[in-house]
Amino acid sequence: MASFVDRVTLHASAGKGGDGCVSVHREKFKPLGGPDGANGGRGGDVVLVVDPDVTTLLDFHHSPHRTGTDGKQGAGDFNNGAEGKDLILGVPNGTVVKDANGEVIADLVGYGTRFMAAQGGKGGLGNAGLANSKRRAPGFALLGEPGETRTLFLELKSVADIGLVGYPSAGKSSLIAAMSAARPKIAEYPFTTLVPNLGVVQAGDTRFTAADVPGLIPGASEGKGLGHEFLRHVERCAALVHVLDCGTLETDRDPIKDFDVI
């Protein structure tokens, strides 16, 4: 369970903008050549990007606080400060982003999809940028703006074409292992599957993904068993395959009743 995390809180803090510079251009025979203080650099953004190599939100569970790089201060001779480096955070395909009120603000589906979690602060103007006809040589510059700080909730909803649902120990994990290269844990006791498993199935020229979620029991939608926690992983599926155990040795169960319950 520790290696699969599908709900986390992210505290994103973008970088501060660099301060503007106060400087006056000087030459040998021209001591007051006018203001040449440049602007500060923009603070680095915090950006979420769907990454094909990331399958869980575990990294955010261990490190929930992420901060962008500050912009650099401007310099004389019209040299603007360097921009802060954006912090790019990889997330799994199907990550849903919610704000502090629990409202969905982004649904990240498709590799390369981006979302700005926190925007970097603007750099402050140097005195060269503040000069005008009435104030030809300002003796001051502006401070850089602070970066945006946000608390976000990330929730993973797996993206699969087919979802396998059914009672615990109905054979879902065995089926996905037989069809794909996925190797879920398989045993003869209930709730062997504790986390969703994704497998890629190749059938001739057809290629699709299948998701095996923990077994469902009566009342799963009200929170009973393990299935309720992972029902969201089959929400996106184009089709659901109901796996029935027709060889069950449990006297109080039969495939028809199992089908009706699920």
C-alpha cells in the first residue's frame, strides 16, 4: 500500500520576483549619464505536467511542500536579472486538481498536459524603467513581487479503456495477468488486490488498457470494504467488464446474485 498513493495535499509556492536595480550610467567625462538600473527577473512557476513515467502520487506524499526558484536582482548597464527556473512536477495521467474548497480546477488527461500550480512573482522595475520627463533619474527601484502560494489537493483517477469489477477473489487479477504484462498479486483469499492495477492488452492490431480494482462487496458505495476507495479509478472507463466466479465454493453465493449485487 505504501508504494501506491492516489490522494495528496500539495503546498506550492512560486518564486519571488527579483528586485529592480538603482544605478546611474557613468563615463570618464560624463559622470551622470542617466539611469541604467535594470529590472529584476521573474520568479519561477510551479507547474504540474502529466508524465508517462509517473504512475502514483507517492513523491508528493513524502514531499508535499514544493517551491519555485526566485528571480535575480537587476543590475546596472541595463542588465535585467535572470528569471527563476520553473519547477516542473510530473504527475500521473488522470490526476484531478482541486482547490482549497474542494472544487475541481483541472483534470490532467493526456501526456504533456500542463497546469500552473503557482505563478512566479513579477520582477521589480529598475530606475531606468521608472524614468520619465518629470523624473529623469529616479533614485529608487521597485521590489519584486512575491510568488503565488496555493494549497492544492491532487487525486488520481486512473485512465483505462476497460475496467474489471467484481467480488473479491473473482479472478480479476488472474484475468489481467493473462491478458497483459501486468503482474498483480494473486492468491486464494479475499482482498489480495489492495491497489488498482493497470495492464496494456495487445489483441492483433488493437491495443487497449485495462484496470483491475480491489474487489467490491455489498455496500461498497457506502464505504464498505476496499472497493469504495477505488471506484473513481473506473469512472473514466469506456466499458466495464464484470468478472464472475462460476466455480465458487462459498455456499451462500452464486454468480447471478453476485452480478445483481455489483
